[in-house]
Amino acid sequence: KAGVTQTPRYLIKTRGQQVTLSCSPISGHRSVSWYQQTPGQGLQFLFEYFSETQRNKGNFPGRFSGRQFSNSRSEMNVSTLELGDSALYLCASSPYRGSSYNEQFFGPGTRLTVL
Amino acid sequence: QKEVEQDPGPLSVPEGAIVSLNCTYSNSAFQYFMWYRQYSRKGPELLMYTYSSGNKEDGRFTAQVDKSSKYISLFIRDSQPSDSATYLCAMSALTGNQFYFGTGTSLTVIP
């Protein structure tokens, strides 16, 4: 089975621009979660999508948004980029079987640098 | 106060040493406890997960959970240079799919 793929792997943007990141989950997985990873804060949860619906949302400003398509692929968008948005953005897919342990499988991440 | 606290290190040990990595947490609703390993320029990969309290062993790795103290540990025996990575603890409640991560501990095993 192919793993989680994320594109692009690296991005350089300037302040004020917007960016869209893409994630393709493992085949059959319907839950996709997004995380921001920075050296000081570690992995911080952005949001989770399941069956095209946002199910959970972390404590990030509205500039961060996402969506999920019918094939479970997901995109996240960051508008009006700030220097502090520079981070590794990780996508994780999960089969989600309800109230039991649901392993999250991570992609390699997209490294975003905001200049 | 963050929900999960983890000493960032860095931790440097000689090959063959026993390594102890720890996390504390504040949310008593956490029931699943995970340890991830992350190599440079890669995404985290799951090492082990434990449900509720107790110990779990997998080869050179042992995970311990003490829910009464809200404290979890990962022990690595006979550490190898290939174990050099960042180790992340993560936790989640029984329901829902939201994981809470520690900031990670950077480990270097010196040959």
C-alpha cells in the first residue's frame, strides 16, 4: 500500500501571499488530520476532516483553512502568510473505526518558508 | 500550561546505553499513549502505543504508562546509532481522533 503523500515537499513564499498544500491519504483511509510542526511548539493540531466534513479544529486563526474531497484527498490553505507560519506542515491519515485506537500515519510533510 | 510536556533534550548517549524518555500530561481523559520516532526530513512514524496503564515491550523498546501520576516513559535498551532521531510522545482520548503531541526529545547515540 502506498503511504501518505504530500505535495509540494518544499515551498518558499513571501509575507502576505497565500499557499495551498495537498495531501493524499492511504487508500481506504477516510480521516485526514493536519499538523503544524515548529521547533518551539512541536506538533500542533490544525484540523481533522472525515468524509468531507471538518470534525475537529485546533486553536489556529481563520487564515488556516482546509477541505477534503470525495476521494479523501485533502488540501489546506493559509492566506495572508506571516513569518511565523514558517513550519513543517504534516498530514496524517487514519482509517478511523470509531471509539477505538486509530493509528495516524504521517506523510513526509511540506516545509513552508515565509520570507 | 500545555496538555503534554516533554523534555526537549538534546540527549546524547554512547552506543549500548539504556535511554529513558518521558512525558507528563494533565488531561485525565487520555487513554491511548503513543511514541513516535521522527528522522530528519521525514514524518513521524509510530513506534508503540499503549492503552490505559501498564507496560508494553517490543524488542529493545518498552513503553510504560502510569495514569495515577500522569506520566509515560519510553525505554530503549542497547541503543544503536540508528536510534538517533527525535522521539515524540502523543496521547488521545477514547473517543474522537485528535492527538496531542509533546514537543519531542532529540536523541543522538554515539558509536
